[in-house]
Amino acid sequence: MYISFFFHKHLSDFPTFCLSEKVLKEKNMIRAGKYFKFDHGFVCDLKNREPHFGYGLYSESVYRRTYSRVTPDGHQENWADTIIRVVEGVMTIRKNFAPSHVWNDEQMMSRAHQMANMMFEMKFLPGGRHLWAMGIFFHCLYLSLSNNDRHSIHL
């Protein structure tokens, strides 16, 4: 999972703290068992679709070089794997940080399906840093040290 940052015009003023998944769980920043996962049928359907990169092999080679990650089992992600990783990462953040009365499993699964389909068809894409890092277990926080905001954590 990757946590988006609040960007500040003087970002260098913020020290960076990178925390492991274990530390975040210990600090109760990620609730145990609160990971979002697509249903198996949707994953299979998405993986059986053929992606259409805008500029053919050129676009695909940029994607594979820049945004495709090596999975824990050692293979290189394809477009569907990347979409699944990114959307599950986004929805995991929502599931952990949204108030419990706001989260509705059925509604959020529907939104995740819609988001994944739009991303797969390249009707919308998050920023490149999110394509590359969302959904992995590496978390960075920026802590504000300004006088007005001394104790806040920007996620």
C-alpha cells in the first residue's frame, strides 16, 4: 500500500519517515484484516482482456519499463496486474481511513470495479508515481514541523 502525500510548496521542509507494514499495524494505522481485495471472478475477467496501449509497442515498452513491477513470485506484472494492485491499494487506504459508517462493502466493490475498468481502458489514469507505487507495502509519511501544525501527520 502507498499513502498519497499532501504536497507543500516547501516539501523539503518536511522530514520523511518510511514505515514498514509491521510498524503501521503495531501503531494501529492499518487495521488488521482491513485489506481490500477484488472478487476472484472480476480478477479473472480483467486478466483475460487485451489492453490497447495508445501508441502500440512504444507505449507498452514505456509501461513495462516504468510502471510494471516484479511480483513476489518473481514474474513481471502485466497491465491487468498493475490495475488490480493500484485499485486494491487505493481501496485499502479508503477502507482503513474512512469512518466505518461510510464504508459499504457492496458499494465500494462496485466503485472499485468501475475504477479498474476505466483504468484498464485508459479512460483515466492516476499519476505515474501511483501506477508505480500504489498497493505495495512501503509507507512514507511527512511530518509537519511548522509552529502552527506541530503535531499533525500528513497522509
